[in-house]
Amino acid sequence: MNQQDTEQLRGEIERTRAELGATVEALSHKADVKAQARAKAEQVKVQAREKAELARSQAQQNPAVPLAAGIGVAIVALWMIRRRRRS
């Protein structure tokens, strides 16, 4: 085996070690259920904040929509209260 073959073999060994290290790290991360749960919880929080901000923005642009929704809820609540009193 000449020196070029030896260097080429060493390079392949180093690449294989690096790939193996990355694979082990990925599997380790995948097996960490607590970390995955924390990441998912954070993702849900971010989505909730984004949706709340969008709703707030839309309500500021068109205040009639939340007002109409509030009136609708109040009407249904009053209807249910009157229905219970009659029973």
C-alpha cells in the first residue's frame, strides 16, 4: 500500500467517524423524550401567541366582529337562563 492509499483510507475513516458521531447524536436527541416535549410545548406557545396577535390585530382593524360575537354569546346565555327558569 502506498502513501496515497494510506492517506485516502485515513480520510475515509475520519469521514465515517464524523458520520457515526452525527448519527449517534441524532439518535440521542430523538430518544430524549423530555427535550422533545419541551420543544413541542414551546412550539405550541409560539403558535398560540401568533394566533392571539392575529386575532388582536383583526379586532383592532374591525371592532364590529368581536362586538357582534359578544352580543351573540350574550343572547345565547340569556336564552339559556330563561329556558332554565321556565323548566
